[in-house]
Amino acid sequence: MTIAGISEIVRDAFGLWITALFDAILVPNPTLPFEEHKEAFFWLIEKLLREGQIRFCPPNELWREGCDVWDVDASTIVSYLREHWPASAKSKNDLVLSDYFYALPAILWIGDDGGITSS
């Protein structure tokens, strides 16, 4: 998949909730249709996981200093995120997406120094 401005997207979303990553995709890619936006979101998450730029808390756990991170491969995490995506979502402003993002495991951003940042 090709999306513009990956560095800027990551920079703008760093340390914020996963909704910031989803929303930031559209800044350099404003004409992306909703289905392609969704696919870009999953693609970017997998890319960032594989590159070690993000991690996630295990499902149903909240982040706190010293907390475990979800120790599974990138494809398992992306599969989980896909399985929970609301089938009824038809646009980026659909209210069911708010519930979806709120219920996801917390995203953990890995800084250049290896430190973890979360919102």
C-alpha cells in the first residue's frame, strides 16, 4: 500500500491515542475513500509494529509503568484489530468507531531512546 506522509503521520500521532494515528492518515491523504483509509490504518499499524515503533498493551489491560506489553507478532495484533472493527462503520465520523477505538488495547509509542510513551 502506498500512502503519503508516513513520517509526518507518525510524528503527529506520537504519544497520542490510536485515534490520532487513524485521523492523521487523512492529513497528507485527504481524498482517501473510507475503505482505503481503514486499510491504510491497518497497514500502517502492522508496519510500525514490525519496525518496533509501536507496541500494544495486552487486551483488557491498562498501561502503567512496568506493565507488560502484548508479546505476540504483528499479524496477530492486526488480526485482533480487524476482527473487532465494527462492520457497520461507513465513514470516519461514524459513532461506532468511537466505541471501537475506546475499547482497543492501548497503543504504546516507542521513542528514539527506546522509552515507552502512551497517552
